[in-house]
Amino acid sequence: MDPDKLIDGISKEMSAALKDMGKAKSVEERLMYSEMIKNLTKSFGVFVGLMNELAYMEEDDDQGPF
């Protein structure tokens, strides 16, 4: 799957979860959304880190052996 689509999808899910969390009435619901947002944020960080590492590796490949 395309990394850009994954990051876009995670961003949309985070946004939707934040909106739903704002509408939540009980503490249990807020906790559930909080944990969901925490997991989505960690996933987002993993993909951004991976894309950063891949971009760094591509820069090294362009320089050649010398």
C-alpha cells in the first residue's frame, strides 16, 4: 500500500476520533478515544520516521561511491 495513503488515512482517523472524543459524555468513552488517538499517533510516528529514513537513504544513494 502507498505510504502517503496510509498516512492520510491515519490522519483522517485521528481527526475523526478527536471530534468523537469531544462529543463523548462519559469518562469511559473519553478514555477509549484517548487510547485510540494515542495508538494512531504512534502509528503515524512510525510511518513518518520510516519515510524520513527512506528519504535519507535515497540521498546517500545519489552521491555515488566517492
